[in-house]
Amino acid sequence: MHTATLRWCNRERPQLWCGQQVIGEMLSSQSDDVIYEDHVETIKDGLFLWKRTFTATKDYRANYRLTMDFAAHYEMQYFMIPSVSYNGNPWGNGDEPRGLALKGEPWTFAWHRTAIAGATYTEGHSWSVALFGSTDDHHQRFSCSLEREEDRVVHRLIWPEEEGPLVYHDRDSYDKALLTELFLKPGEQRTMTAYLVVAPVEQPKIAWHKMLEEAWTLNRKLTRPKFDPERIWKLSLTFAQQSLWAYEESFEGCCIGLMHNGVGWEQIRHYEIGWCGQNASYANSFLFDYLKSGDEESLRKGLAVLDSWTGHARMKNGLIHCHYDYVLFKSSENEVQDACNLGTAAMNFMEAENLASKCGVDRPEYLETALGICDFAVRKQAVNGQIGKSWTNDGVMIDPNGTVGCFLIPPLVMAYRLTKQRKYLEAAEKGYHYYVSELAEKGYTTGGALDTYCIDKESAIPLLKAGLLLYETTGNSQYLEWAELAAWYLASWQWHHTVHYPENSELARIGYDTFGGTAVSTQHHHLDPYALAFVENWIRLSDITGKLIWRERALAVWSNATQGISDGKLIIMGKERPVGSQDEGFYHTRWKNTFHVSEWLVAWPSAFRLEVLRRTEDWSIFK
């Protein structure tokens, strides 16, 4: 396939050519009030720097925009606005922005809402185009949109910043459109800078990898963690064992998190084994701490958590109560067991049996519990490989859909490794083929963020983990390719730029840097440190492939995730925070309490930091 090149046509407007074919062109922004001049530079094959200088010819007050429009000359087959829209968000039941327009008016999104500043990506049958803005000038505020026309699609960058036709402000609510006026005096100029990425479509819904790679290369920077790993270990352990620790009848373990009641931070009476609560992972970190420090209390608490679940929360069909609440005080309520919690629990129980043995404690029931979950998954797996998302306690399927079912694949691979029983590997391979096909065929994954039902980040995590495990187990390079496909998709949720916030915002006050963080889902537009869950996998992928970008991205996640951890003296929004605690949500855009934080001190961030450290031999990489 020919290389795409930019040429100047007779009308002195740049066009993108491949051989004798015009792929697209830069559209005019001329008006009676403003003239413009373009400067285009080829940085490398497929990457172009585009500067457009606007000059006012008279007093200019714009309720409309200055724009940089690029028209891609093809029938669009797929589009992406990273972290905001994946082909129009066709999956799920929420009210997130869908399609390209609302009642015929194109959606516009602020540069800080998107994982690459103002990025839009489209692909036709043969070529793909991405356009995104430069954030070198901290005072430039801009937005992006896509508009489908008869035989082309227009990528648009817009100055000044706007969002419309409505502003998505919560999972079920919108605010009125945001418009900003622009004032220019005669002769006054504005220079806008953008990057254009063009790549051939060799396989559908894959070429956006080049956009992510180029954006990372252009914007990457060295970031330093706020604390060294030894301090993070102690802070995270303290938060779990002091602030989250709870006793209730047959249960000893960690509550799901803390919320402020107006007087102080109060435990939420909810006990979850995986997802947000992460009791099983905490337990393993306690056992690891005993091996590391000899602290008998860590050993006691680690065993107490695991013994609570194996002693009181197992069911005869192999399921467990993912939420211990139903053992304690919700036994009369309808209960749902989900693949995310079950898969996380099985993986951690396998690890727990090994750690307990190293601690000199024999707990065969830990492995038995894990294999019970795996056997349930094998029994429930459909002929096509699908396992499902959720079940009743009797094992009746509630919801078969969503990539989230892949959370049960990694423990199936590990069950094969531990037992050598072929049924586990056969189920894992069949299931992985089913779940990775959704990403390969549709360009997104679904259903992993359990408080929403939409396209999201979390559902792709087991695709990465399972792909690496299957590659290491079977030696089949196809699994490595699929693992890297999942890694690229996860990267589409990672912030490639730093947002500078208004001085009166809480994010500015705490000096929060968006770079390296990840958004949650197409329904929840805020950043969180959940990418900690796959830091070790990105590092492992880098080691296997030799591609430094995965290690760079992983270390950026780690640095980002150390922001806002309390040392016991941290005050945010007027409230002193407990040692080791951290917010779940950083509202990086116009979402809920815009440019502030959620004030939800949930359990999982500390659990994931401990998990990364206990699985990493050389902590120096995190300094």
C-alpha cells in the first residue's frame, strides 16, 4: 500500500493523497471577518503537524467558532473519541452520548474530556484518519467533533472551548450547552496547532493504535510517584488494617470504604470479596506482609479474611457469596453473583493457598474454593465459549452478556496449571476466543464496571491478563497478539496530556496531574487509578515484546495513582483524611462536582497498590 502524502492543490488547500487517490483534505475557515493561513509539516510517514493562523480583518466577536476541519473522503466504518465514544456507544442501557449527533446537531466535547486532547478517529475500508490538538499552550481551550456528510466525514477542532448541544454531567443528566465567546481586534492573530495521523486499515478497528502510539510519543514525560514504594506499602496497609477493618459476627475483614457523615469518616457496612471491596486481595497482601516483616497481626488478619469466606460463604454448586452482607444481614434478599467478583476471588484463593503454605499454614480449602468456582464456570459455559456475567445462588443465569464474563478465564488457566486437568484449559481457550472476538469485531468491550452497563475499561482487563497467561501456557503467539490488542484498547482510556485547572478548583489545589490516569467508562466520565489492576501486565507485555511503550504507560499509571494518598495530614475539601486513604474519583472534566473529587474513600486503590508491589520483585522501578 502507498504511503499517504500531503499535497497542495490548485486552490492552495492541502489534500491527502495515496497514489492517485485523494484520501482527504483540509477545509477552509475563511470568512469576511477572519482570514487564515496554514502551515503543514510532515513529521514522519503518517504523522503531520498542522498549524492554522487566524487573523481578524475587523472587530471580531464570535458566537461561532474558529475551526480546523479535515474531511476524510470515505464512507465511515468505525469511529472513536477516546474514552468518550466507541462507534457511537451502541451497547448498554445508559444515557451517555450516543451516535455522532443529538437531534441533528453534532456532539462537541472539550479537550479535557477526551483521553487524547480533542481526539477524533475514523476509518473507511482502506484508510483511517485521526485529528487531535496540541496542549503545549496551557491557555488554549478547544473542543472536538465529528460530522458525517454524504460521502465523507469531517474531523473538527474548535476554538474557543464549547460543549454541546448538551453537556453530559452525570450518568443520567445533562446540563445546557457551554458556549464561549471569542474577541479579536483588527489584525489580532490566533495560531492553533493540531496533529493529523493517517494509517492504512489492514484489519478493521485496529488502525487507531497508530493514533495512540503517536500521541504518546508526542506527549510522554517522566513523572515521579508522590511516595516511594516502601512508604506506599505501609500507608496502604495502615488504611486497610486500621480504617477499613471490621468485625461482625462470623466476619473479619475490610469494609468497602469510608464516607464522611458531616462529623467524621464512617465505614460503609458492605463487604465485597473483589471489585470495589477487594477483601481477597487484601488478605493476600497481609500474608505477604507477614513473610516480608514477620508481623503476626498481618498473618492473623490475612487468614481471618480468607477463613471467613471459605468457612461461611461457600455454596454446594461451587459459587460463593461475593458480598458477605448476604451471610450476615441480607439473607432474605435476592442475591446476584457476578463474574468479576468470582474470577477475582478464584485467582486470589489460588494465590492464598500458596502464600499460606509459605507462612507455614495448611489451608487446602482455599484452593478447593477456587476450583469450585472454576468447575461452576466449566459447567455453565455455552458451546460457543460464552460463560456469562451473573447468576442466582442456584446457578440460574441472570445475564449472559458482556465481556465481563472473561474475568473467569484467568483462573481457568491457572486451574489447569495447578491440576493439569485439560477441561480447564479447553474451557479457557474456548472462552477466550469468544470474549476477545467482541473487541476484535466491534472495537470495544462491555459490562465490567458493575455500577453501570455500558462500554468500559474494566471489562478489557481480563482479556489482557488471560491472553498473557494463555500465551505463556501454550506458547501460541496468537494469544500474545490478542493480549496486545487488549492492551491498546486499555490505552485508549489513558490520559496522554496534562490538564491545567482553574485555581479555585480542588484538582488545582492538590496539584492533580491527569497524565497517565484512566477514565472509567462511557457512562462515568471521571478518572480513577483502576489501571493499577493491570500495571504488572503492561510491564510483562513490555518484557515479552521488547516494546518500551508498555512499561512507560505502566509507570505513568503508577505515578498518577500515587496522587492524593493521605499521609494522615492531608486535607481535601476541608476534611482531614485517614492515613493511606485515597479518593476513587477525580472529576477531570464537567462531571458531577466539576474539577473536584468524589470524597469516596473506597477500598480498592490501596488493595491494588499492595497487589502490584507484592507481585513485583524489584520495587526500584516505582521510584
